[in-house]
Amino acid sequence: MNAPGELVDGRFELIERLGSGGMGTVWRARDTVLHREVALKAVRSDASASAAVRERVLREARALARLNHPNVVTVHHIVDAEPHPWIVMELVPGLSLQDRLAQGPLTPPEAARIGRQVLSALRAAHAAGIQHRDVKPANVLLRPDDATGHSGTGGDTAVLTDFGIAALQGSTALTATGELIGSPEYMAPERVRGLDDTPASDLWSLGLVLYVGVEGVSPLRRPTTLATLAAVLDEAVPPPVRSGPLAPVLQALLVRDPADRPDAARLDAMLAQVETGTAPYWAQPTMTTATPPPGPVPGPVPPVPTRLDNPRATAPQPSSRLPEGRPANRAPLVAAVIAVALAITAAGAVALALRDPGGRATDDAKGPGGASGPSVHASAAPASSTAPSPSTPPAPTVTVTASATPSTPADPAASPPSSGRWIAQLFSEPVGSGTAARDVRLARIRETVPEARYLRSDDYASLRPGYWVIYAEGPFDDGRAALRFCAERDRTTADSCLGRYLSPHAADSALQCRPPADNPSGRCGRD
């Protein structure tokens, strides 16, 4: 057990413990060589699987050391010692975003400003092949920009920390394929399902952070980890009510199909308009006479198109900051949650439970879903373990292994038409998920939309390739008609329905009409 006054590596004198979590402890320390205060993160000596834990911590240091960015916490040094290694990090003064939210919600412009800074950090990490995988308020530190040294004044700089569970592209996995490490309520659905994730998964997490920051509630948090995972997979995110101009950004980010989320560049432009108070063009209802923008710019749409009826068948560890001290009601989802619990000792059962879309909450009532610690920081305010709901203590680490399920017969294929047409896009599944996942999802959707079919997006230049798209044919005069069709079947969210234009022209990718049917947004018609 370490104690104040202890010297680490003959150089770093421990001053006080800032906090501890499931895998580590963070200390304020003094560098006796450079005469400055730093944050030291130590791996818990009693942690299980110590070899894997050590590798994970060392990997965090290597990941952070590769980044030199004002919005990413700086790693100064690493001490690979026994009985546990230490990471020497920048000590960021001020509050964490979690601490700040305990004082009350953010305004939309303030949230947009912080969001852009966190996004900048993520873009730098993604460019280096690093995905954070645990973006949450506790891992966003607010460095004061004024002379007082107190954060929360509105001009603080957001600093992203705790890359301890970052997944570096090309590095060997520390655990079996499909293991998920992170905070469940902020975890992207595709990560819960054990699918390959992309930078878009971090953007989902950022979207939830912004939602919590402005709305003051965590929309997917449930009493237990398993119930939270079920909500992440299948329950609709409640429409924001306090977010004003930020609401369309949140709705664009929080769609369960990662391909339908805006990319980082587009997201930055959207947040910039909210921050500056300019009228966001993307938030306004689109008239059918609107002129389509040049070139394909996939907007924040829900499900992603794929090929028309042409079946090609076939625990969060602490970082370095001072810590603050509607489940689905359908029987299949309950069974899935029970299976997840059993999977803690039988990984195969978990995979089936979470991969099987039988939870139905998304398909039956909400639409497309899946596939779709302390951090380095010295707080200026006392930690509170009973802080209001914007953030919670780190959730337990969850392990999920994806498994295959038998495939049902594919839909008869139809040759893609040469002319364009509107469809009601109900869901999209990455082709890599397999035909079994596609067919199970199709069967569920057909319970409420019997005429549902699927296509493959590769057959249409207006769609992003690599997806099975489940849709209703219509005919529809425009995107609004497609949304009205969906509304009659209680599919009223961007996750469950999208008016989409199929054509052989890439420029038509911008023709995407988003709910609600009585006041749609996006491009809902052609010139």
C-alpha cells in the first residue's frame, strides 16, 4: 500500500491520493527533479490478471505519448516497476465535466464549445489510430483559462483523459475477441454487440455526453448494468427538450447505425453553428423545392441504405482526475438480459443474448438500433458521491463476445431499377454482421411492417456501400410520404424510419428525409 511521502522511481514524491477505481489509483505527486506537481496513476496491486492489467496501463501511456494536442492530457513519463507500473501525467487543475455538471446543466452554446474541443481531441486520436472507447463526463477535464485557476467560468479548455482502454489499430487485443471495456451508459450499441467499431462509436459517446450536459439527465442509465446495456441496444433515446439548437445535433449523433452518424468534420461544423448562434441550415425543415448540394454528403441520418432486394446471400479504469466521490418490457429482451448475466461465466451465451435483435424494442416501437476513475485532474471543488444525475460512478466493465446465428432464407433478389425512387428505410445492418442477423431483424420488422424487404446498398450510388437495408417500397411521392407511412405504423424516430432516395447517382445521397412526419428535416424532395 502506497502512502504520502513515498518516493516513486527515486523522483516522484506522493502527496495525496486523488481517487481510485477498479483498476488503479491516482495520486498528486511532486517531481523532485523538475520541481512541479504531476499526477501519478498506479495499477492496483490486487487487480486480477495482473499481466493483462499491466499491459493495458502501459498501452495507455504509449497511446497518450503519441499525441501532442492541447485537448489531450500529456504523458510525461512511465515507470515500469514492481509491483505495479506508474504513469506520470500532467496534473490538470480545475474541475472535471462531471464535477461541473453537478452544479447544473450547460447552455447549448457552452456544450457545443466543450463538444468541439473534445471532438478535436478525438480527431487527433483517431488520426493516430487510437479510439478512446470511454468518452464520458468524468474523463473530460476543464483546465481554467483565467488567472484565478478556477474552472466553470465558461472559458475553460476541455482536456480529454483516460485512454486506458483505448483500442489501438493494429495492436494485439488484450482479451478475447469481442470484449468490451467501458462505461455502459455511454457505450455505443455496436460496441455492446461486439462488432468492429470505428471512430463513429466515440462520436456516439460524445453525443451522450452533450445530451447529459444540456438535458441534465442520463437517458440510457438504468438501475443495473445489464438493464443499461439493454437500453443502449434497444430503447429509443428520449427527444431532447432543453437543447434548443443543439437538439438536431444530438439526434444526428444518437442513431444506432454508425454509418448514419455525421463524420467528425461535419459534426464540427454543426457544433460551430450552435456555439456561435448562427442559424443552422441542417436544422431547418427542407422544402421539396430545395436544391440539392453538390456531391454526396451523408448527413446525420439514421439507418443506412444498402442494396435493393439483391441479396448477395450468402471496467473502466481511473485516469488522472479527482473523482466525484426504460428497460425493454418484452419477454425476448428479458431473456437476453438474463443470458448476458449468465455470460459472465459462459461467454457464448452472452453473445447470443446481445447479438440477437430479439429484444425488439427498437424494431417494434423504435426502429433501427444496433449494428446498427479518476482522471488526471486536481479539483477546485470537493468531490461528491451523491452529485445529481448528469454523471454516475464508473460503471462495471462488461465482456461480450459476438457469436453467429443460423441464417434464414434470403429474400428473392430483384434487379436494381435504373431510375430513382423514394423508400421508407426501416433499418440497416452492416453486411459484415452476416445474413443471420439481417434475417432475424427482417422477421422482427415484418411483425409490424409485413411488406418490409431488404436490399444491398452497393447497388445504389446514392447509398453508402456495405449494408443490408430493410425498407418498405411504397410507392412514395417524396420523403414526407415515406415518413407518413412509417408514422401510421408507430415508427416515428430517426432510428426507426428515414425517407431515402435510391438512385444510381451519388449526388442523390443528400436526399434524406428525417422525422417527424409533420415537420420533417433534411432533404425530403427533388427539384
